[in-house]
Amino acid sequence: MAESTDHVTCQEVVELVTEYFDGALTADEAEVFEQHLNFCEGCEWYVDQMRTTVSTVGHIPEEKVPPEMRDRLMAAFRDWRQS
Amino acid sequence: MQEDAGTAAGAADEEAEVLARVRAGDERALASLVESYHPAMLGVARTYVKSRDVAEEVVQEAWLGVLKGLDRFERRSSLKTWILRILVNTAKTRGGREARSVPFSSLAPADEHEPAVDPERFRPPAGAFASHWSAYPSDWGAQPEEGLLGRETVDVVKRAVEALPASQRAVIAMRDIAGCTAQEVCDVVDVSAGNQRVLLHRARSTVRAALERHLDG
């Protein structure tokens, strides 16, 4: 966090976004962070871009399980069930 | 996001149900479990072994370990954490033989400062508007929805994730693809809370920059 606790710069904000999303900032720090966003459109958009990034990563098509692996696991599962 | 506590109870219920179905021998329940954990497992496995082929073998071996241990699993951790831990142990054994491993704990990300955004985009740290944007990032809220979630955009993001260093890729796969909590990541890959966050922050910042190049041109 910044040296002073009542002010953050834009360059500091971009380094705090992940902590902010995770709720890892203290209440005071989060307050200062949010105050900054209220007055800085650039950072508001930046934080929004990071949110969009996180949700887009969540939309990456899931890797398909190779069919051979799936077959082998299901066979092992049937064995396990019978044991 | 700050939703871990709210969804944790629901996730636990869902997990208990899936677990009961798998234990009762429901193949579809197991198949959906295998599908849903695959990206995270592959991502984690690849931080310990060289090739994708070997990583897939590790994932398969880990599932066999899961089946073996299923009756003894007592839910002292979440099912997801337990499965991913088995994976890590399998991968470490294999990684030792493969002579490549990226031990998370030996990473000291705090030592080298890698800025999330190119310092050139900010005003100098002294003077009026010190360290403020010299030009604002753009408002993606004004982008059409289909542009943001279109296949081309998702492909850009996918390639950016694949190009990340192994430890960052593993953390972002666990957090943002598999939906693990920060605590689950720490429990699984033996990384401190601080380092977990630094790895995630770097990964997301790099992916955001790739997305920005794509969307803003």
C-alpha cells in the first residue's frame, strides 16, 4: 500500500486491484481505493477492464478430456465399484 | 471477487452431493467431475512436468489415485483441494523423474518488480498529477457484448494464458478457470498467501494487456 494512507495514485491503484477483488485490503485501504475510483474515471475503467479480464478467462473453453483417458478412468471406476 | 464466503456453503452442499453420487457408483457424476477439474489439473500438472503429454498422464494417474482414496476421504478439506493435492503429489513424483519442477515456494516474486501497466502510461512521479494516467485506459463497458465474449476475443485470452510462466498459469487456471479460492490455491501448491496474490496479479495484468491490444488496437 502507499506510504500515506489517505491517498493513492493511479500507478498504485493498478497494483492493488487483485488485493481489492480478494478482499485482502484493510477496511481503510479499501476505502481509500474506492475514494480514488469515485474521482478517477481512468482507474474506474481500468478496474472494470480487470473485472472483464477475469470473467473472460472464465469463458475459455474447457480443455476436453482426451477420450482414451476418459475410457480408461471409467473402466477403472467400474473395477473400483465392484471391488 | 469478494464472494467466497457467500458461495462457500452452496459449494459445500453441491460437493457433498457429487461425492455421494460418485461413491454410489454414478459414472456420470464422475465424468462431470473429471471434465470440470481437467483444465485446472492440466494447468497445475504442467508446472511440474515438461510436456503436455506427460501432464495428461499425470492427470490420469492422479484420478486413479483419487479412485483408490475415495473411500478414505473424510472431507477434512474440500473435495477440490483433496483432488488437486493428489495431483500435485503425483506431479511432483513424476516431475522429479522428469527433472523439471517449478517449486512455488522458491519463487520470490516480491524481489523483482514487474509493473502491471507500462510506467510510460503514467505521468512522472513528481509534479502536477504525479503518477496519474497520461491517457486513460478505454471504457470496455462501451464495447458490444459480442465483441467481449466473441470467439476471437476468448482466443486472444486463451493464448495469453498459455504464454504465461508456468507458476502464473497454474494460479490463474485454479482461480479464474476452476474457481478455487485463494486459500485453496495456497493449500494445494504450497505457496504463501502473498505470493499467490502476486502470481495471480501478474497473470491477470498480462492477460488484460493482451486483451487491451486486441480490443483497442
